[in-house]
Amino acid sequence: MNPTLTKPFMESAQNMIYQMAAVQLDAEGDFQEQQGDISSYGVTALITFAGALKGRLLIDLEPTLASEIVEKVMGESFESMKDPTFMGMIGELSNIVGGDALTNLNNQQPLNLRLASPAVFLGKDMIISIPKIKSSTINMKSDVGNMRINVAFEKGGQA
Amino acid sequence: MDIKYIAPFLDSVKGILGQFGVEKVTRGKITKKENMNVDKDTISIVGLVGDVKGNISYAFNEDTAKNIVSAMMMGMPVSELDEMARSAMSEFANMITGTAVGKLTELDDVDDVIPSPPSIIYGKDIYMIISPVETLSIELETDAGQIEVNIGLEM
């Protein structure tokens, strides 16, 4: 997939998570085409967008990293990740990352991309499958846990 | 959330299942939820952007998913949810949402709605939030099994 379409998502994730929670995320290599299904780390936010192109951003976090970010931002800890405020915060995180990335993409190219609302999933051994659409994944590491970003564009980003 | 935005989705489920020969579709419990424990193991989710914004998810048990895929493939037996079956599940979500979007744009205050490609999530004991506002969960009893339609629109 065209790296000009995927890179902004990685940069926005790094910048926004650092600004909000002071967590430094380091990318491991570049975006690679996703082969097969994604086996979730445990906390997954999905946010779709559409405009001149249609696509989807998936942010998948290890529970330790998700908890660290939420605690830093909210200034409180949660007994369970199932708390609606906790899950809502993860949704908001994907909104902020996705919104920032789309703004950058729209500034580069007249794509007029808009975000839908985020959906957040928690579960053990979740498998995420996006049939019929090509996607690329990048793995990111921090001191408190791993994260992956998966970006999909319909028709591989060809308008 | 106004019922006029909800009804097209329920009608579409009934219409599309009817096309595949699943005749009986009755509406069960409707509940309003903040976040939800989905006791089903397959969830198809589609996002909407435009005058109607939000997420719609369709949740099934594995057996229901197999029954629906089998009905879509003219009764061919489906023993596991392989790649082809998953593609069919995604098409099912696409068809329902596409039909519903067509009906939504007939409303006076809706001109432009774009559905996103569906994603499918499998697993046990899944919790989800699909809207920052509120989500309506509607159980549909069908001949193929129970389908839980969750509608979260920012309206």
C-alpha cells in the first residue's frame, strides 16, 4: 500500500500518545501487508473513515499499555477494563489519533476523509478479520507494552 | 436516537434473510446499553459516515453464522467458518447495511451516508462499545438462529 497513506497514522499515534500520556512508542520496521487474520492483543479500537477513499484504522493494544495510557490521561486507575469510562477513553484515543492522521492526509491530498465513531472491543483470544480488503500493519513497542496499528484502504488506496 | 433511523436496519435484515429463504424473522427484546457483553462469538461491524454517523454491528453464534452462510450459498453445508464463509459473513453485513442506507437516504433529512467495509471479530466473552452516546441492542429471532443487531448512531 502507498506509504503516504499509512505513515500519517503511525506518526499521529506516536505524537498523540506521547502528548497525552508521555508514553514513547517505537516502530518496529515499516508497515507490512497484513497476511491473514489479526490475533488481538486484548484491547482493540476500530474506527472507519470515508471520503474519496474508504478505509479503516485499527489500534490494538496490550492491556498493560492501554491501562497506562488511560491512567495517565484520566488521572485515576480502573478496577476493570470493562468500565465504560475506560473503554470510552480507548475509543477517544482512536478518535484523536485517527482525526489527526486524517487532517494530515487531507492537507496533503484532497481526499476529504471523515471519521465515523469508534468501536472498542475487549476480549480474550479475539481474532479480527477484514475480508476482501488489503491492509498493512506496523508493530510498535513501549516500556509498558506493545501496540499494533493496522490501516486498510478499499482498493488498496486507489481512488 | 429516532426510530426512523433504526427501522431501516431491522427491515433490511428481514428483507435480506427473506431473499435467502429464511422466512421467519421476529423482533425480540430491545435494550439500551452503555457497553455490552456480547455473548455471541461472531460480530460483523460496519461504520457509517455522513448525515448518519455511527456503527452497526450484527452478532451471531457460530452455528447461526454457519446457517446464514449456508442459506447464502444455496443450502451448501458449511462445517467451519473458513475464509470463504467469513467473506460471505462480510457480504451479508454489506448487503444489510447497503439496503438500509438506501432506505435512510429516502428520509427528508438524510442525503449522504457512506458505509465502510465490514470488519469481523471472533472470540469468547467479548465486551464492546460502539458509540460514545448510546447503543440500542435488538434481538431478532430467525429460522437461522438469533441475531443481535446493535445500533449506535450519533443522532
